[in-house]
Amino acid sequence: ELGHNLGMRHDGDQCNCTGCIMSAVLSHQPSKLFSNCSKDDYQTFLINYRPQCILNEPLRTDIISPPVCGN
């Protein structure tokens, strides 16, 4: 469902990935890849909606603590 919230539709026949994350059909093996169609949908979503929760990169000075191995 996360993909739908990011503007992605289910993959159709024109997509270059069978069994990708946004495939309308479930597979025996869970996918870890997005199709070319999903990537295009996401880019379109970013351009059209410019979601600040995604595009607003925090300042380094706003980071509370440095990254720690194992997070």
C-alpha cells in the first residue's frame, strides 16, 4: 500500500518487470524491486505534488545524534 500512497499504480503488461512490488498478482517469492512503471509513477508524483515530507531534507545541525553502526 505504500506504493499507492507514493502515486504508484499496479504494474501492467507494458512494465519491464514481472512479479515486481506493484504487480497486481502475488508471487511465491516477495519482490524487492520496483518496475520501470512504478519508478515513472513515483517521479511524476514528486514533480506534480512536491510533497514536503519527502523533499524537505533536514539540516545537518538538526540531527540529534550521529549515525551508529547497527541502527
